[in-house]
Amino acid sequence: MAKKVLSSRATAVAVLLLCSTLQLAAAIKDGLLPNGNFEEKPKASDLKGTQVLSRYAIPSWEVTGFVEYIESGHKQGDMLLVVPEGAYAVRLGNEASIKQTLNVTKGVYYSITFSAARTCAQDERLNISVTPDFGVLPVQTAYSSTGWDSYAWAFLALMERVTLVIHNPGMEEDAACGPLIDAVAIKTLYPPHLSKEDLLKNRGFEEGPYVLPNTTWGVLIPPNIEDDHSPLPGWMVESLKAVKYIDSDHFSVPQGARAVELVAGKESALAQVVRTTPGKTYALTFSVGDAGNGCEGTMVVEAFAARNTVKVPYASSGRGGYKRAVLRFVAIAERTRVVFLSTYYHTKTDGSLCGPVVDDASVLSVRSPTSRRRR
């Protein structure tokens, strides 16, 4: 009898361990969310034309409001709708939403990447949220010539299970004028660590949001007024416009696999606050180049630190390349803001916004000429 009780207890413990293991294994992995590209179709009985009739018709998603299931090549008047990932996407009408519950690790930062396209409304916005965080992102199509852009948005997981909601707050006369959504993905963001010598975190931008492998237009990182948690760890996007996160698979990158393209002139600034010692001399070094994406012309990147600034000209042929630059500065406080921005707006021949690339930045302490003469 005692052996049976022990055996039962052992079985119960084994089941609990197995359940715990399964729960850990169920934590979301980097990449597309379940049915994140909407390729798993609703049943025909759950559709009326393109309109989704049932709340749970799209596998792995819950929908509310006027949501459409759009096939690539669908015509809307004279406009042909193209889907970036696979053959299907969803369109959110007035006050419509899609949402999915995710298993995450409490206390960890995550970044959501998704692709969006404007249809016929001129001023479309998307409200993306994971309680209690939310951001309202303007859907602009001037950043690429395809009509689609990918956006990143970060959040801090406060629970083991969270609900991601993408909502269209618009109120258009025609509900079918809402934005198209496709390729929703997630990536765990790991806090960047300082090296012994370098004061900048994530100096080469290698840690950042998920880049969709089948897209060629990079990922827009919104300004911090639209996202409390940066998808680019260590860095903040200041002012009003986004910067573009690019990868070496589709762009020319000076160092490593990732870099940042400054695509909105002085309206988007990339910044980081570093710890410094007042009166000490430092050197900010960085690379300036072009993404090899046909963005041509004379570019200028401005760098700021303490009371010092430098303007770095770069003649772009649009085929890739870069140069190194340095800004020496004397710290005036215990914290120094390092800022990069593009002096000018640039556009490609197709009218889409582009700009200079910044990469491989570093802030190192150096001996000042005065201290060397004294020695």
C-alpha cells in the first residue's frame, strides 16, 4: 500500500514537473507570432466577401469590429492591394482590432514588429498596446516605394501572459479605408552591457527589433513620444519622426549586421546618455555612410556631445560605402547626451525618404593635450 502511495506521489510530481517544463517551453519565441502572417484562412462560412464575420474566425487571433481578410491582388476601385508576407493580410476598419494572447517572461522587454500599409485614408494611425503600455503610430508610406512599411514597438512584460492589441482608432466614412496589417512578429530584447572601456551601450546597433526576412525596407523605430520603451536598447529616438533599422542582408552596413538610417532630417535624432566625469576629455567615434539603396547626394551627419558638435559630410553614390569620423569633447556633467541627426532630408528617385547611415559608434576616455603637456 505504501509503495502505491509513493508511486502515486512520484507520478504527481513528475506530472507537475512536466507541466512546468511545458509552460516554460510555451514562452513565445522570436519570429512571427502564431499565424502572424495570416496565411491560415478563416472558414468560408466565417466570411462575407472579405468581411470577417466571427470573432475567432482567423486562427490564433481574436477580432472585433469591421475586419477584412484580404488576398494579395485584391482590387479596391483602381487600387491593387499587394501583401508583403505570403498571400493574405487583414484590414482594420473604423474602431476595429485584432488581438492575440502571448506567453512571455515577466520582467523582460520585448519588441513587436509588424508591417502596415495605408489604403485610401490620408491620416491613418494604429494604436498598439500590451497593458499597461500603448502607443499611437502614424501609418506613413513615404518611407518606402512599395506602399508598405514595417514598424517596431517595445513593451515591458508585467505578467506571464499578456494580450497584444492592434487597433484602428480611425473614423472614416468608408470603413474599407482602414490600414492593412501583416507579418506580426516578436523579439526578446536583452539589456545591453557596457564594456570596460566603451561608454556607449549597443554601440553597433546589433541588439534591436525583429527584422522580417522577406522584406527589403527595414524597420521603422518610432520616436520616444510614441513608445515608452525603445525597441533599440540603449538608444532613444528624439523629436518627431522615426529612424530606420536596417540589416546587412538587404542594405550596405558599415560594421556587423545592423545599422541605423537617418531618414527624416533634423526631425529625427538618435540619442544616448552616457556616464562621464566633468572636466575629462572623451572621443566619440562613429561611421557615416549610405545604405546602398539608391540614396544619392551630399549628406551631412551632425553629432553632438556636451558643448561640442561636428558636421560630417559624405558624398553618396547610392551604392554603399562609409567613412569614419570623430568628435572630441570635454564633459561638463556626470551625464552627457550623445546625439546624431541628418542635416538634410533626402529622397530616392521613387520619392521615398532615405538618408545617411550611422553605425559603429564609440565613446572612449582620452588624455587631453593639456594633461600630456603637464606630464
